[in-house]
Amino acid sequence: MPPLKFCANISWLFTELPDFSQRIYAAASAGFQAVEAAWLYDSDLQELQRVREATGVEVVLINTPPGDVKEGDLGLGAVPGRETEFKQGLDLALKYAKALDCKRIHLMAGRIPVGSTRAALAREMEAIFVQNLKYAADIFSKEGITGLIEPINTRITDPRYFLDSPHQAAILEKVGKPNIKLQMDVFHWQIMDGNLTQNIEKYFPLIGHIQIAQVPGRNEPDSAGEIRYSYLFNTLEQLGYKGHIGCEYKPLGATDEGLGWLKDYWTHSK
């Protein structure tokens, strides 16, 4: 079985350094061959290109723009009345992805509008999301890019986020596009549904990317918490997972000091 591949989420790791370019260098120095990030759009694209080429580090995932964060946006993919802004954000994400040779874009669903309820808007938001995903899929197919949808827990992280359950993967059937897949963040899945082994096996054919953090603190995988990651890593190896696993967690101290778990994995998988 080939070893699992890990990437540093530089929106969460190496935040001791002020800009993404420096964090890419730090990730490379720590042994990472790939990085992912949420939103790189305030960074100079040419500088990011230069650093990526200088380090040889692969950029494996970025998110679509969140919208107006000050007004409470966290993605626009399923938000009623924001379809034009979603498409504009998609164009920007595509520009960065193409320039950085990034082959995965997380299409953020967004939040249920303030003053509305999940029950009242669920069908409308799903329908909008499906149409926006189909639109993105057709554009991505020309560039060899995979779009991803990610359930985010509504118990701890974001009570109003629309996509909150792994079982909403059923949306992918309605989209019907092979280049739109499921992003499994183990942190969110454990909080919302648990039953990780069976859910991983059930949805494995749909999974296009994985992210990890301990529960409930969202710290290093080997920190105190509910999840035994050595077991989950073995499960993913047995299933033949070939994609990257994003390290999207809050280090308890300096990032480098919390990478012992990963260095142990690298050592034992040689």
C-alpha cells in the first residue's frame, strides 16, 4: 500500500509567518510537498507563482471567495439572490487555480440568510447550489479541475452553514457531474454524525479530498480528543486513498513543534 500524502493548510499552519509566500517556504522546509489554503486572494499572484516554482511545492486546493465577510458571508454557492456574485468569485478562483496549477477548488455553499430558517429555505438553497455546481463543473471540465463540496458542522463551528451533513452528498447525484466531488473534513464529520468508518466506506467513491483535525479542540491529530487517527489512516490506506490529506488544524504551539505525529508517519511508512 502506498503511504498517504499530507498537505499543509497554510491558512491554519505556519501562521507565525505573516504572508502565504513565507508559509509555503516554511511548509517545504518542514517536509511538506504540497499545500492548500482557504483564500489567497489578498496575496500577489505572481509572487505565489514564483514561490511555488522555487520550492516545487504543489498547491492542491483553494476555496472560492467567501463573499462579504464583514456582512456575514461564508461562501455564496447556495445563497439565494447571489448567483452573479458566485460566478464572479468562481472566475477569480479559476484565475488563481490556473496560475498555480491547482486542480481542486472548494465551492463554498454559504450560510442560511439571517432572518430565515433552515427548514424554510432548504429546498430553494439546494436547488440553487445544484445549478451553481453544474455551472462550475462545465467550466472546470475544460481545465481539468475538480470542484469540491464540504459539509461544515453546525454544532460548534457555524450554526447557519447550509451544508452540514455528510449525507448531503446526495446533492452530487442531482448535479450528475463526475468532476464535482465530496470534501471530507473528519473534524466536521465526527461532530455531526460520528460513525466515521462506515461513512468513509459509504462515501469513499465520492471523496475527492480529505482534511483532518482532532475533536473537539481542532488541534493536532495526536492531541487529546475523540479520534484515533492511526486507525483512520490505516483505514484510508486499506481503501487505497490516493489524494492528499489536508492538515487543517490549530497548532497548540509553534507549527513545527506539533508535527511529530506526521514525522513519525513518514518514518514508519518508508
